[in-house]
Amino acid sequence: APLQLRELVNCRWAEEVTQQLDTLQLCNLTKHEENEKDKCENHHEKLSVFCWTCTKCICHQCALWGGMHGGHTFKPLAEIYEQHVTKVNEEVAKLRRRLMELISLVQEVVR
């Protein structure tokens, strides 16, 4: 049946819902792009190995079948990630301690 203009209802929250849907679509696109960044350019597989020699993340096929990485040293990417997280946390702790020292010095100067 044809739709008449007088039969339409003015929905005040339609614009808000539309904006939320647009935001969800943008989030999904961003997640998809992030997933693509986590894949090997050559083999389109998940990056799971760290080439210590090149200091680069690669997939297991790049590590196994050589090519550019023949004779290189490899480590599991998860292990390297954990090492970096630990190092960053240690540095953050140092910075927090230094911040507390500086705050204390500023308070001393104010007194």
C-alpha cells in the first residue's frame, strides 16, 4: 500500500538512534582496521612471532619459510609483549615516585 505523508509519525529520538548506529558502524570499521594491522602483509595471518634481528612482528610462515628472515633470531610475540609491559610498568612506577618527590619539594618551597 502506498504510504501517505499524514500517516508518518514524528519520532523525536530517531536522530539520536541514527547517530548511535553511525557510531557503532564507525567502531566496527575501526576494529576491522585494527585486525588488519595485526596480520602479515604477505600471508594475511596473525602476527605471532617477533624477529629479534629485524625488530619486527611477523607471522609464523615468515619465520618458518625464511625468505627475508632466514637465519634470524625469533621469540614468541606474547613473550616480547609481556617484557615490554613489565618495562613500561616499571617506568611508570619510577615516574610516579619522581612526581611524589617533586610534589613534596614544591610543598616545601611553598612553606
